[in-house]
Amino acid sequence: LFICLFIYKLKIITLAVKDQVEVITLLSDVESGADVEIPDTAHQISTDSWFQVGFVLTTGINSAYVLGYSGTIMVPLGWLGGVVGLILATAISLYANALIASLHEYGGTRHIRYRDLAGFIYGRKTYSLTWILQYVNLFMINAGYIILAGSALKATYVLFRDDGEMKLPYFIGIAGLVCAMFAICIPHLSALGIWLGFSTVFSLIYIVLAFVLSIRDGIKSPARDYSIPGTSSSKIFTTIGASANLVFAYNTGMLPEIQATIRQPVVKNMMKALYFQFTVGVLPLYLVTFAGYWAYGSSTATYLMSDVNGPVWAKAMANIAAFLQSVIALHVIFASPMYEYLDTKHGIKGNALAFKNLSFRVLVRGGYLTLNTFVSALLPFLGDFMSLTGAISTFPLTFILANHMYLVANENKLTSIQKLWHWINICFFAIMSLAATIAALRLVALDSKTLPIGERKLIGNLVVRLEVLNGNTNIA
């Protein structure tokens, strides 16, 4: 079955590659970058190799989120749906991202932001709408990373002191503080440098340990139950929600911002980075996801390290590595566009350690992540954030908008069959986005009711304190 699916995946990717050869040819007139207009930005552009950008993308898909896919993708979909879904999601995500990458220099202008590209093709209103979608996407993914980092800290704490005194929101608060400190120290995406190496090491630590410990548990455990849990009606919602998790796993919703850092020729180099991401880069994700589900079946937790058995030192190392990698990955991809927007808007350039620049990062980035952390503590549901993000932003940004922008940009160069293909994609993913949003909101509502009493009281106290600080003392 795996061999057949792998061959099928190769066929789909081959078709995508063939289409992108045509894509790159259509845009060859601006490929040299000689007469391309570059917009103003406070951050560095055109400085990174395709290999470094490929590592940035791989960091995103192999972040500590991979420790959640066994429980949030495989459990609702089962073996057949999960394996086929992950492989198909890989292929269609490569295709959609290639469409976006091909438009980076469309019209003789380098579009270093997704909203710039949308605004150039459609106009000002779509520019604003795309920015709103991106902001929601980034905010929710950042919240998920902070929840993930907090979960890793709590899992480490429980290994040594399982007294129930420290609730998850406390660890989320600690994680948010560390994320803010890191954001203040790193001025822009290209300044990460050695941190990408650390991120890779941390990823290898928790991926290898999670894989080995899961296989070890699976060999020792009795037969597992792989049936999809829930009633007939609930299975429909969880399956749709899992489809949003599938596209969430591979896509950032901000490919032009990442492509802005790559050297010329930007389209060809970005395609190399994408091929690296969707071939070598996805293998660790597959290994951990399939091994975790094989070992624990339908009872797999949304955070895999909560299930594994083994030496305390090994589990502690994996959890700490997951925490540190979450901090880096949040900044590497999903917080940088917001920082770039704020820095450019307020003219933050020059020496990163200058008092003005440093104090700006402390106040603005610290404030942004404080709000992010507060929302994460209020709704600490990792799987639900993944589903909601995929539904509300990943489907529209990566699949609906990408297909339609490519259709509009190349309307006179596409055949009738090619146009029909893109319209089918647009309609299908629009329906999926709507259905997945409903399913994800239902999951949030259900999980809110099952939040432990202690954590409800803690969150309630946080809300009361915030209201008092705002001058509202009439609290029931």
C-alpha cells in the first residue's frame, strides 16, 4: 500500500512540476531581476541562498507541531484516510505554493508581501482583505506555537513533579515571555543565521526520540484499536476538521515574505527551496506521525510526548527541545511579517542595538506577543487552533487566492481546460474552507466545556484582573 501511494504521489508531483516549468517560462521576461521594482522595507531582502530558504520552510513544517499530527490527523481519519490525505496534501500544497512563487515578479515588480501581490492584481480592497487574512493566520499560528511550547514545558514539569499545582496557562505564560525575549533579540528574518542550525538540531532531537520511543512502546504494547472514535455525526465534523489540519501542516500563508529573502533568480531558486521542502523536508513529519499513531492507535493524544514511555531524561530532552524549537520557529516564519510591517511603518532601520530600535522592539513586539499569549491561555486547545487556522486562513490564502491570482495574471495564456482546472480548485477549496470553519468552531465550543475546573478558575481570575486594570469593578 505504501509503495503504491508513493508512486501515486510521484505522479501527482510530476504533473505539478510539469505545470511549473510552463509557469516559470511565462515569467521569464522578468526572471533576471534587472528591471524589477523593489518596494521599501526595513528588513533585508535578496540575501539568502535557496538552501537556507529551504531550511526555513522545512523548519516550519517540522516544527514541534509534528508531535500533534498523530492525534489531530491520524485519529480522526484512520490509516487509509490519514496516509492518503497526507500524501495528497503534500502534492497539492507543492502545486499551490509553486503558483504563488511564480508570481513573485509579476508585472515587473517584486512582491515581497502577499498583500502587495494581491493588491497589484486586484486593487486596494483585496490588499486590505489579504492583510486581514494574513494577520488572522499569523496570530492564530503564533497562539498555537505558544500553546505548544507551554504544553512541552508542562510535560517536562510533570516528569519531576506531578502535583497538579501548575496549570497549563501558567506554562503558556512562561512560554510567551521567552518568545518575547527572543523576538526582541532577533531584529529580522535574515539575522537568524546560526539559530536555523539550532532549530534543526532541536527538531532532530524530539523527532528521533518521539519516533524511537513510540516504536519501542508499539512493540511492547498489545494490539491497538485503530477505529475512528465518535458517533456517525461527530465523525463527519472531525473528518472535516482533520482536512484543515492536513493543509495547515504544510503551508505558511506567507510564501512571498519568505521568497523576498532569496537571491536572484527568485522564481527558480524558490522552486528549488519548495522541492527541498516537499521531498526531503516532509520525511520527518511522516515518520513521527505514522509511528505515533501505530504505537497508540485511536487513543493517541494531541501532544505525542504525553503518551510515550521511556527514560525520564529522554522524555525531558525531547520536551525541552520541542519548547526551544517552538520559540525559534514562531519567530522564523510566523511572526516576522508582523515585525516587518511594524518596523517599516515606523521607520526602524540601522543598528539593531540602537536605543530607539531596541526600545521599539521591547514595547511593540513585547506587546504583540503579550496579547498572543493571553489568547493562548484563554483557549489552550492545540488541535482546535490547528483546525481553525487551516479553515479560516490556509484554505483561502494558499489554495483559493493562489489559484485565482494565477488565473487572472495569466488569463490570456491559459487554455480553456487550464482555466476550468483552476476554477474547480477555487470552488472546491471554498466549500472546504466553509465546512472546516464550522467544524473547527464546533470543536472549540465542545472543548471549552471540557476544560478542567482548575484551569477555568485560573482563566477566570486572569480575566477579572484584566477587567480591574481597565477600571471595570462591576464584575458579577
